[in-house]
Amino acid sequence: MFPQLINDLFASLTSLPFDTLIWFVLGTYGAIFIVVFALCLLSARFKALSKRPFLCFTNAYAALVLAAFLICCELGQSILAAAMFWTVGYALYGILCFLSVKKQPTAPVYTQQVSTMPTAVPPQRSAKADYAPAQQPAKNSVRLEHAMTVTDKLLTKNLSKPDRQDLEKLKNTLAVLQIKGSLTPIEAEILNDNFNALLKLMAKYNV
């Protein structure tokens, strides 16, 4: 069965003019390449597909060219013709692969922007500070100068050792508050306590 089929096929091919047979093989291959090439240009989806099947198709056609040339040519000439066809087909396959290469998007260039420094957040004021009475620097200065004068007078008195030590500490505290000038509510309370202590010493030593 199969030998007869091959004989009939061979008889049909040999009955055709050789040039017609070769042009038919080359023409059908060229037509298929043109269709694939056009689809790559027009369809992004087809362009992304693998072109490996076209290479397999080229190998099959190279074998067909070899068989066609063997009908009328020697083996060496037929192999040369098939090799030339395969070389051209492989070049066409390379063109299709080149069309299918995805271009990498260029990364946008961003200019470096100088960020502004965040402004410092002002400290939160407590409710006690909001309602605390403002201290008057001029009034405090007068009171401190008077207290320093009274302290110096007391130090000239014949004080007991504990009173003298307390008075010297009080004088140092008053000196620090005098240098600072504007007082916070807490510092104002310390100043009042020192005034009260000073008044007790004044009453004790009749100053």
C-alpha cells in the first residue's frame, strides 16, 4: 500500500515541469512569510507570540526543496540548493524575531527637588500657664534689689549659724533670679517664698 502511494506521488511530481515545481515551493514559502511579517506589523498580540514554529516550518521546507531538486539534479547540487534555501529562511526567521523584541521603556528622568525643612511645632502651653498671671520684669527688679539690700544688712548682724546659712542660700537664689529678669510662674512662687523667709528674718533681727 505505502510503496504504491509513494510511487504515485513521485510520478505526479515528475510529471510537472521542474521550474513550476520549484517556483511553487518557493512561492508558497514566501507567501507564508509575507503573511507572518504583516501580522507582526499589524497585531501586537501576534507580534508577542513565539516565532519558533516558523523556524520549524523553514526546516520542513528545506527538506521539501531537497526532495524537489533530487528529481532532476544530482545529490550534491540538491544539498547545496537546500542549504541555500535554509540560510535564507533562517535570515527571514531572524527578521521576525527582531520584530518581536519588546522595547524596554526608558525610565523617566526626575529632577531632584530640594525639600523644604519642616517648621518646628511650637510647644503646647498648658492650661495653668495660660491662666497664670504675667510677671512684670520691672516690678520684680525693684523687689529683688530691695531684697538684696535687706539681705546685705542682715548679713552684718550677729546671726546664728543656721540663719546665716539660710540667708546666704536665699541671697544666691535672689541673685540668680535677678540676673534672669523675666520670671516664670514657678520662679515667681520661689521668689515669694524667699520674700516670706526674708521677712521672718527681718522681724527676728529688727531690720
